[in-house]
Amino acid sequence: MTRVYVGITALAVTTIFVGMIRICTAHGQTPSSAGVDELLCSLNDKSESTRRVAAEELAWSDASGITEALAKRLTQETDPSTVDAIRFALALHGDKKAFDKLTDSLNQGDLRVNAYLAAVSGRDFGSNKVLWSKWSERTSADKFQKLVAETRTRRDQRAFGQVSYAADAIKSLKGSDNRKTIAGLFREVDNMGASEIADLLESMAVEDGKWKEPDDKSKLTVADKIAYNMYHLRNVSCSQSWQPGMCRLLKPFDQDREDAYNAAIELHKIGRPAIPHLIELLRDRRPIKSIWYSRDFFPERTVLRYQDAAVQILAELLPTDFFAFSPGQTTPFLSTEAPAKRYKFIAWMDEWYKKSKDKPEAEQMWIAIKMDPGIWPTLDLLRKLADEHKQGKEVREELHNMYKSRPTIYRPLFAEELARLGDQSKVEEVLKEYRNGEYARPLRQPVDHEAAAADAAEEAAKRLLKAYGPGKQ
């Protein structure tokens, strides 16, 4: 069997919900820029968020005295979220007992804990305490120490879930329903990603043993249809039609057989009643039978998960594709994002759906815009509000507000959209900035990790120049 490898991004989970904090030396440093001494001092700050973020940052440092300071703070700490952060830091320094204690905080509504566990282990079992316990039991103290040491030293250097597997494991996943046997094949592959999939496949084999097909599927209620198709997502087997490309689960021509039953397509047909169930599936990393690759001659293969299916279905059912170009997105699939980024997106979706689920579509869209889903979903929502919901006046007002309040790199995008709606009042200002080199590629800077927006700024300015430059008006 060929050697197989996997990498994880042990991303600092401080980026999940927190921004800049006050360090006790009052130098205005962010946690990532503060020195170890400042962070150790911040463990005793009056602010709970400052203590929590300091613990999260100390998780990644190998300086002496850190574990002793964390252990001491743990005996004094009263804030539950900060206790979790300290346990995360201790776990990432090799304290397996601290890792096990973290599982006690699962299912309490704070997705940080899920991200902590995933960042430490290189696996993600969501809130499933049983799977976390099984993994911990199989992982010796020595192996745990080795794993977390590598995780700390490779912070931000590898992509979570980017894997390459031996062909027989992939072939078996695509062609067989015996998940217990398939799990054994993945277990033979010596990397963290394969091990996570093996654990999940073993759990799914138990589910398969309990599953009973309905006698008459035509008589299923809507709720029963949702449950039926959610179970059968595991059997969705699609392939991409070109490379590089995407493995799209809702395109019949991407299926291995065009006439095959496809649970993802059926959930899409059910529509709005399926939405809350699909949002819940954003947490679900169980593998399906669909595989993605960048090039067929590269060894890497990505096994798609339930959560990837949920993202693709929701993109068609919701007002826009909130995952596409969401802030901080770096990979094609939710399942391959680092835990911190993945859970940040899930938390955003939870909050948005809670606020908007009973509202008319236009109101849902405005709620999303106010919550800032990222520049590309925002522009898509504004276009739909103007074109489909006939709210051009309101959209123009919002674009003017964004033009003034958002980073200047976005101005050509806002000015172009305003011009499309008949308002050319910002065109000349953008063209002047363009002529002065404001949007030249060598000078552009990505904003909030949205490098695609920075790339697009110069192109938008060029289009404005072509359409509205000298002699065009």
C-alpha cells in the first residue's frame, strides 16, 4: 500500500469569536502579537475575555513556565468559557486529562469547545461524546504527546482534512455498503484523517444495522421523507465532470449513474421544511461516497461529508450561498476548513437562521446583510433585493453607507453596483483613486482574509473606466 499522509491546520481558535483585547501592559497588542510574558500576565486580567484569549494564545507557545501558569490559573478560574480555554491550552501542551475534561462542556451551545477538541486532535466528532471517548481510549499518553507537539509546531502550515488515501480504501468507500469493512481499510492507513473517517464509518455501520427501509416510501410524511433522505445522504456517490472542478451533489450528470436515486436532490426537492435539519447537519462530519480532487494525477483525495452536502443544498434553498467566499474561507468545502473557521461559520448560520426563520425572504436577506456574511454574499443579496424584490432605493442607500464605512478596497465594487442601479455619483471618485494607483495589484492588501475581493477591486475599477471614463458619459 502506498504511503499516505495528512495535515491539519492547528489554527489559533482565538479567531472564532474574539478580536482585539487589552493586554495587561497596555501596549495595544493583539493576542497573536503579544509576548509570552504579556500573555501570562493577562491570565489574571479582570476581563474574562482577556483571560480566555490569553489562554488560547498560550496554547501554541513552547516557552517555559506556561503549563505551570495555566494549571495555577485553572484552580482560580470561575468563568466556564475561560476554564475551557485553559483546558484547551493544557491539552495542546500534552495534558490528556485536560483534553478529556473538555468533552464535559460539549452540548452547552458554545462551539468553541468543538473547535478546541478538533484543533488538538486533528479529528472532529462534533458533540458526540461517545466517539471522543473512544478516540481518547485508543490514544496512548505517548501518542497524544507526540500528536500535540507536532500540532503546535505546524500551526497554520497545513490544511485541515487535506488527505491522500490508498486507492483500495477510496474504491471500497465508493463501491461497497459494508462500512465496518471499509473502516478497517481506512484504519490501516497511518494518518489522522483516515483514522477519523474510520471512527465515523464504524459508528455508521452500527446505524446501518439498526436501519429499516420503509415498506412503502410513497406513503411517507414530509418529516419521514426528511429523515429517510438524511439517512441516505451517506450513499450519495457523485463525481466531478472536469478538473480542476467541484464535486457537485445536486447535478444529475455528476452522478456515477444519471438515473440513480440521490438523497441530496430529494432533500432539495422537499425545500423549506428541510432547512432547519440541514443547518443542523452543518456539524455532521460523517463521510459520504462522493470524492473530490484537484487533479486526478495528484494523490490527494477529499472525502465529502454530510456537512458538505448540507452546504450545497442550503446554497440552493437559502437567499444566497453563504459559504461561498465567506470571510476567512480558504478551501472548497466546509469539512476541510480548520476547526475554528468551520465553527465560526456554523455559529453565524445558527444565529442568522434563529433571527430570520419566520421572516419573509426580503427581510431574511436584510438580516443577513446587517450580520455581514462577507463581501460576495452581501453583493449577491443586494442585487437580488434590487432586481427581484424591487427595493432599488433601499439598496442604493445601503451601498452608500457601505461605501463610507467599509474598507476602501471595496469601493470599486460598491460604485459599480450603484452605477448598475443608475447612480453614478461615486464613479469619478473611484476612477480618480484608480488613476492614482490606489487599486494597482502590487499595492492591494487583502481585507479580513478576503483576498478575492482585493483581486476584484482593480478589475471593477477597469470596468468602470471602460464604461464611464472620458468620452463615455
